[in-house]
Amino acid sequence: MGELVPDLRLQEPIIEKLTSSPEFSSVTVFKVAFDKQKDVVQALGPQRRSTLI
């Protein structure tokens, strides 16, 4: 994914741990490149990078 922004660098191991646990087995995580996937960003409407929706 290239250079990670600081918030994502902190969030990523936490998200990985959570999604590997049975309680969150049905959760799907999408990583969106804020600068490159403008259509997805516009559709989801985050106001800043590293937004969890």
C-alpha cells in the first residue's frame, strides 16, 4: 500500500488482531487509498484519512 500515514500505522495491528478474533469473524475490512481511490472516498464520505466506517 506504500507509505502508511501515522494513524494507519497505529491502527493496522489493532485491526488485524480484532479481525482475527472470533467475535469479529464476520467483519470485512477494506483499505482504501485516499489519494488514489477518489470514487470510493467520495462514496463513503470520510472527512480525513484513517477513518473507520
